[in-house]
Amino acid sequence: MMIGVHSDAMKAVAGHHAFGAQRVRGWLVESVDGVPSIIALVYQDNGDVCAEVVWMDHTHAADLDLIVAYLNERAGGGEHLVGALRNIYCGARPIDAGTKLGFNGSTKH
């Protein structure tokens, strides 16, 4: 089952990455209404960062940290990049994914 869950997560990520592939992005795992989720922080041309819920693991079976580490490594971004994108998105406050992102996918801060 876990292989199928990881495959589903990677398909969602691939679809998201194809849309706006030229933008700087970092990936992280946050809980959205108690569901572990992959979130993309995407740098916009105007200097804002858009946070988008890309995939939610309703099975709670996937190792999302492993997937996100792979995505950040593949993109050439590490903790420094993700931290910088997070700081632009919400300053020093932690991301409140359940409130700010909801289920529709994206919102700007």
C-alpha cells in the first residue's frame, strides 16, 4: 500500500511542478486539519511567496518527509531555501496550514 501512496503523492507533485516549472520553490510537510500534507512554497515574480497544498495523505501511511527531502534535493534547494521561502510567506511565524491554506490549494500572504 505504501508504494501506491508514494506513487500518488509523486504524481500530484509532478502535475504541480509542470505548472509554473520555472519558479523557485521549496517543499515542506505540514498538517492540514490533522492530515499530513505536502506543501509547495512558490516564489512569485512580484516577490511574494504562494503556499499551495499539493497532496494530502488521508491514509497517514506515506513517509512525506522522505518525499519532501527528495524533492528539495532534486530542485537543488535545502533547508536554507525552504526557510527563506517560509520567512517570506509568513515572517517568523509558523505556517498555519489549516487556516491559511485550506483545501482549495493556494493563497497568498
